[in-house]
Amino acid sequence: MKLFRNASIVVLSVVLISSICMGADWAQWRGPNRDGCSTETGLLASWPEGGPALVWKATGIGAGFSTVAIAGDRIFTTGEKGDLDSVHCLDLNGGKILWSASFGKSGAPGWGGFTGPRGTPTLDGERLYVIGQYGELVCLKTADGGKVWSKDLTKDFGGKRPEWGYSESVLVDGDQVVCTPGGKKGAIVALKKTTGELLWQTQDLTDEAHYSSIVIAEIEGVRQYIQLTPEHVVGVSPDGKVLWKATRKGKTAVIPTPVVSGNKVYVTSGYGAGCNLFEITKVDGAFSARQVYAERSMSDHHGGAVLVGDYVYGHCDSQGWVCQELATGQIQWAEKGQIGKGSVVYADGKLILRAEDKGVVGMIAATPEGYKELGRFIQPGFGKPKTWPHPVVFGKKLYLRDQDQLLCYDIAAK
């Protein structure tokens, strides 16, 4: 009987781990490719009055600005309770909290009182990785939240915490975890994902960290990590060599994740910094970056930009929601009077826009032909501070995190 019970536990563990590995369609920040684009189809062409049906509402996850990562039948997010930040694992079918595991110091770094963790967990089979606002980097077991290892970005790697706290969602690539402590010892580090052992730190890139997250790209046949700092846009090889670096000055807070298309790298940030497009080429084995344009017409504060076909969509602080041609930087349309400043996700030919205040969530057609709204609603329970977590579309559901609550909506076509 004891042997049978032990064998059953092993089988159950294997099933859980397999489901997390096989179903990891939104297992990290901004989805499978970190580009804010969902592969879901068969979604509502428009929303009914009052919005799509609310399937369930979960509470008890605490304060914070993390969005969700989803794998198999589990949802993962972070939140602050009392003196500690925690990772929460929830059931996909109902939102019940299955386990919670504390991992770092709580609080609100910087001015403004924005308390709670910012980064989204990154799932990788039987492990997950997350950074707290004060620089605690942890690896936890996805099955039960047990700690595998932990590091401190400031103490262990000489990092300098940015004003409003570390906000990066770490990248897992092969056997290594990659993130941006910033600082004179090296801006970007790679750690062995099973142990936390330091593999490399960029000696030739020592910028401070801000709030953007790294993306993977293959440019001129070479795999590389693209990151945006307050000073540069940079491409780093998987062994820590800086392949190319372009000067690009940000202001106050550099937040949005870079957008990559072929050998083009597009970046944008707020406070009037605008947007830039760089063309990355390789000649005689050496990479170089040529600035194609620098425009003020798209200055995105925090909500990110998505690329659909040949066009970039996002919110500009001065113009509202915009559609911009990637190749030229030309604005195709701008709509300042609708929805309000916020974040965006693409799915099934539509863009879902989430305002940072007033609880407005809207859907528009993803087209350069003009702003075409397809529905909107006011999410329940919105409040202060700002509603900054990005929306997630997975399994024909829309997930909206807002501080202590997580909302799940059915957006499948009927």
C-alpha cells in the first residue's frame, strides 16, 4: 500500500509538470514571444453592451502591478501582503488560490506610494522565476512554491535599484536566466537556471537598469538578447558579448519592451523621449546599428507597443491611441478622446485596450484604416493606484489583474 501511494504521488507530480510544460502558451511577460500578441482565434467580433461575460473573480492576491503568466491549468502572479511579496498559484478554472509563497520585501520604492511587486513570473516547466521591487530574484517550484534558489541583484551583482524599483520580468533561454541588475559591474547577467550560479555579466555594458524587459531575437542569423536602458538600445549574445549598441537617451522612466521585426528594432518611451527605429546589420562579422528615424509622434509611457503586420499600435502621451507605420514612423491615425491612456494586447485581428484609470476596457479593430471601436465596458472594482497590469488573452479568455483581484472574462465567439 505504501509503495502504491508513493508511486501515485510520483505519477501526479509528472502529470502536473507535464501540463505546465506542454500548455505554456502564455508562460511569461507579454506572451510566447514577449510581443503582446496572442495566437488565439475564434474570439468575439464585438462586445455586447456591458462587455463580455465575467466567468470568475479571484481575490486575496495582494497589492501590486504584476500581470499573469499561465501554463496548463495554472495561473501565476505576484502580490504584496504585509511585510512580504508573494507568488500566487491559482486554478485556471475558477481562480482558487492553490498556494502562495513569499519571496521578498514589500513596500513602495521611490515617490508616489506605488506599493507591491511589478514583474510577472516567468514559467519554465517545474520552475518559475521572478524579481521583487527591491531586487530579490528567486527560483521557485511551480508545483508548490518551494524555494530552489535566490539572489539579490544589488548585493550579488552590484546592481543599482531604479527609482521605482525593479520591474523587469526575467528571461529564460535554454539553461540560463537573464536579467538586468544594472550598474558598474555589468548591466546584464545570466545565471544557471537550476542553481543561480553566475554564468556571465556584461563587462562592456554598464548602464543603469530601468524598467524594460529583455526580448530574444535572431538577427543576421545570430541569436541575441535585446534590451532598452536609459542610455542605449543593445544586442547581447547568449555568452554575454555586446554585439551592437546604439545611443538612445530616455527620460525619467524607460519602461516599454523593445519590438523586433527582422533586423529592425523599435523602441519607445515616455516623458517626451519618443520612438526610434534601428536597422541592425553585420559586415565582416561585426554588427552595427543605424538609426532609421527618431520621432516624437509616438511617446509611450508604460502600456507598451504591439506590431501587427507593418504597423505599430500603442498609446502616445500627446496623441492618444495611435497607429504608426513601422518602416517610416508615419502616423496613420491618432485618437485622443477614447478609452484613455493605458496598455494593449493583440488577438484575432483586434486590439484590447486597458485604461490606467476609470476602469475602461475597450476593443478596436487592428487596422491602419482608422480607429474603429468594437465595444467597451467598465471593469468592476477598479480604483487607485493606477491600473497598470497589461491584459492577457489565453484560452479564449481575457484576464485583467487589478491589485487584489483577478478577473476572467469569456471572449469566445458564440
